[in-house]
Amino acid sequence: MPSDDEIHSEAQLSELMQTVTRTSMLLELEATPSESGSETTTLRGSAVDSNENPDNNSNNVTHEAVHGNPSSYRFRRVASKTIVSFAPDDPENPHNWSTSKKIFVVISGMMQVLNSTIGSSLPSGAIKYIARDFNVTDETKLVLPISLFLVGYVLGPLLYGPLSEQYGRRYPLLIGYVLFDIFVMACALAPTFNALLVFRLFNGMAASAPIAIITGTFSDVFDNPTVRGRTMAWYMSCTAVGPIISPFMSGFISTVSWRWSFWLGLLIAGTSCPLVILYPETYGPVLLKSRARELRRKTGNMSIVAPMDLTPHDLRAVLTVTLTRPIRMIAKEYMVSLTCLYCALAYAIFYLYFQAYPLIFEGIYGMSTGIAGLIYLPIALGCFLACGIFIWYDGFLARAKARGTSWAQNEDYRRLPLACVGGPLYVISLFWLGWTASPNVHWAVPMCSGIIFGLAYELIFMAMLNYLSDAYQVFAASAQSASSCCRSILGAVLPLAAKPMFSAVGIDWGCSIIGFASLGVSVIPFGFIYFGERIRNGSKLMQHLKALREEEQRAWEAEQHGLQRVQQGTGDIEKGLQATVVSR
């Protein structure tokens, strides 16, 4: 490297600065005290000659030890540990990923959810063929292929959701996908009805992986609530459309063989194989843990850790903390428990329709199984209409906020008004179906109730599940797992009562009973709007999350202050070097 005596031109100065930056840059840890008493330590580049002997301390991390963009790394000093975290401009932070990478995450996630939800109702159009093949005459048993799948939805999220917050999203999703394919194949090859039921249970457990995890990945990659909410809207459409398109697919193909219903499900799942294999890890704490491990390996500095490294993650901790978190959230978090109650009833009624529609459109109107399966499509239309309404409301809310409207400043109004509209519409659709399903009324009239039903169902779920994700953020997967578990329990049980209930009181009063129950829980989003702030203030977990966000904000502000100081010092050095060139 040229010495000062050899600098005779601006070109030589530029070459000198490039050489210093390229080959001699050390990452200087500049510690800035924060309000909390810890140190916020930011990795920044400082031009230090490689011949110089910088102070040797445990905070020095060489440039070669860091992968990615080192100038955006951030560390905090707590006691004797150097805690690595994401800086706002860190390209490895999922919030800062490219748009194309985020779109890939969304498409892959939605395909996995679509596989799962299609699988849930695959037997619905093939039940009478399954009954004939295995000589099953008990009507209650014929509900079990769907109900046991939903029981799997109960058990799976209690495992997948919390584990995804301990070990990351990618591997639980991959394991769930492989097991899902295996058990779909097993269902197609089932030698007995009992074997089919066992395979359906395990199939549901495997299929619950994306149901429990994917909503958490949206929180991982989208920090903007508007974008995250719109993505969740399309996700919810997939969860509703999947079960709806299964009945007519299986209804038509089962005329060849009921086993082809499952082979078709396997073929559909196979098309998403590349998307699952290439799915990236999105969970920030796990990415930081990998980064800290890599830095320790390359530098030998064992004090570099990630936040996750500071918490116990042995088997006992996993069993007592991680896996029980959804259950504890249901028991202690009013926002979670009430949301679970509302979504569980709406979800159970949705699956009850797979028992009610055959009674109405095959029993009353004499349609074939395949044609009756097409009657579900208006529900899908309603679901997509709900997406449009959700996106319109997002824009309406943004304009209201820009005008400074007082109600728009309340975060509870970001999601909940949609559920306030969806709840009454849901009740109306149930009474509509029940009191128009008659031989004296054209079949199109009860069929059209499905549009309102699908619209209301989606509005309820879009609003309530987005509300959970916004509220619990880093624990969104556990909150969603709690919701998935509760609604799957009721979704597995309520359809078992469908035929006895409709036989006892008729279609009209049967729909009225579930309509009155839906009316009772429809007040929940109104309650959140009026008492939401009080509920949040009384929640220890939500107050803890609020404190973490405030600490992160203070750390970011401290980093920005340190960066300004470093940039100011660098500018002084450059001015000095330029003055030397001019003088010579």
C-alpha cells in the first residue's frame, strides 16, 4: 500500500481508499449505551491499515467472519455476551427480502395450505362408494373420514406451531408435506375401513403443518400490517376454497373408483413439491441463531450469541414452555380464547355443510353426487368477493387515517369492522338456507345463500385471524395454533350431530339452531373494539411484547446515533487526506 509520501494525485487517493476498504477493513464494534442499561453495539466499517495493531478484545469480529452485508449487522452487549440482531437495513432480515422472494414465500405457502384443505374433504364426494366397498351401513361412521382428519388438525398444531418458533418454519413444513403425501397414498391403498380411518387421522396431523405455520411466515416477511393483511386475505381464501372444490372433484372421479379421489389429491400435492423443497427459512430468531453460530465458528469468539441462545431449549423447556404455549394462551389470553370460540363455531358450521348439502340437494332435490358437489361453488365465489371487500376496506382505512379521522387512529378498527359485518351476514345465510330448502322452492334459492355464507365466513376469519397475528406478532404461530386446535375440535364433533339433528328437527329448525348460536358469538368483535385496550393492558404477554418493541426501537435509535458519529469521523478523515493531496 502506498505511503503518504507517495500520494501525488486524486487518482492515487482513490486507489488508496479502495485498497483500505477492500483489504484492510476491520469491523469496529461501537458501543452506545441505551436507556435500558445495556450496550447497543453496531458493526461498522472503519478504515484501519492492516499493518496497524488494533486493540485486541472479544468484540472484534473480522470481515471474513461475516457473511452477507456486514455493514448492516447489529450487536448488543449484555453482561459478557455479544447479542447479534438485525439492523433495519439488513438484507438477511426477512422483512428486507426482495419482492420476488416474498412472493415465492406467499405462493409456496398458499399451495401447501391448498393441498391440506383439499385433503380435508376429499372423501365427501366418495362416501357412498366407500360405504358400498367396505359394507358400512352406520351413518355416523361415514362421517368419520372427515371428522378424524379434523382431529388430526387438533393434534398437529399443538406440535408444529410451537416447534416452528423453536426450530424455524422450513423443516416442520417439509416434514409435514412428506408425511401428508405418504398418508394420502396410504388412504388410496387402505385395505379396510378401519385402516382408512387411521390413515385419515395421521393424514390430518401431517396436513396441519401449513395450517399452523404459514400465517406465522407472513408475519415473518411482512412488517407492514396492510400488506400482511392482504396476504392473509388470499391465504384465507385458500383455506376455504380447498374444501369446497374437493366434493365435486371426488364426486365425479369416484364413479371410476373412490380410491382415485385420494390419488387425485396426491397428484395435486405433487405439483407443489419444488415449492416446498425450495421454501426458505423465514423465522428471524432462527436466522439470527444460525448467524451467531457461523460467527462463533469463524472467529472463535464464544461470546457471540443470538437472543434464542439466552433461553433454555432443552427437552424439558420444549415440553414445558414451547409445546404448552398455545394451551396457556387459550387459558390466559382473553383475546385468544374469545377469537378461538368465534372461529371454532364458524369453522364447525362450515364443515357441517358437507353433511347438510347432500341432505338438501341430493335428498330434497334429487341431484347426483357430482352435480350436488357443484352447489358448493357459490360459497367459493363468496370467499373471493370477501377478498375484494377486504382490500377495499384497507384502502378506505388508509384514506381515513390520512385525513386524520379519529376512529381510524384506533388499531382495533384495522381488522374488526369486517367481522362486525360478517357476523350478522353469517347468521342471515344460515336462516336463508334452512327456510328455503324445500321441494316447493327452486334449488337455486338455497344455493344462492352460499354466496352470502362464503362472504361472511371469510370476513370473519380474515378479520379475527389477522387481528391475532397483529396482536401477538412473534408468537403469532402459537396464537394461530391455538385457534386452529379449537376450531378443529368443534369441526370434528359438530358434523357428527348433523344428520341426527336434521332428522329430529328438520332442515329449517336445524339451521335455525346453529344460526342462533352464531348470533350469540357475533358480539365478540364488537366487544374487542370497545374493550380491546383494556384487554391488552391486562395481558402480561402483550405487555411483554410491547416492551420488546420499545427496546428494539431504542436500540435502533442508538444505532442511528452511532452511525452518524462514525460517518462524521470518516468525513473528517477524508477531508484530511484530500487536504494532504492538495498541499502536495
